[in-house]
Amino acid sequence: APRWLISRGRNDEARRILAKYHGNGDPNAPLVQLEWQEFEEAIKLDASDKRW
């Protein structure tokens, strides 16, 4: 899943998957960009929850 890949630093793979399934192969498609931002924000929030 793209979110898992992003959280593991495998950004290129994640972007290719998003582009393939949500952007007709275009990594700059608006939906791909929106999902990318949402994934990054969610990962940052998850990381901040784990701090004590």
C-alpha cells in the first residue's frame, strides 16, 4: 500500500503506484498530489502520537 511504502521511505514506489491507479500514469495528476499530501500528513500525525 502506498501509505506503508511512504512510511518506510519508499517514496518512489508509492508515487508510481498512486500514479498508476489514480493518475493514469501521471504522478503530477491532481488526485495523486492530493493523496500524497494526505498520506504524508497522516504519517506525521501517527509519528507524533507515538512520542511520550
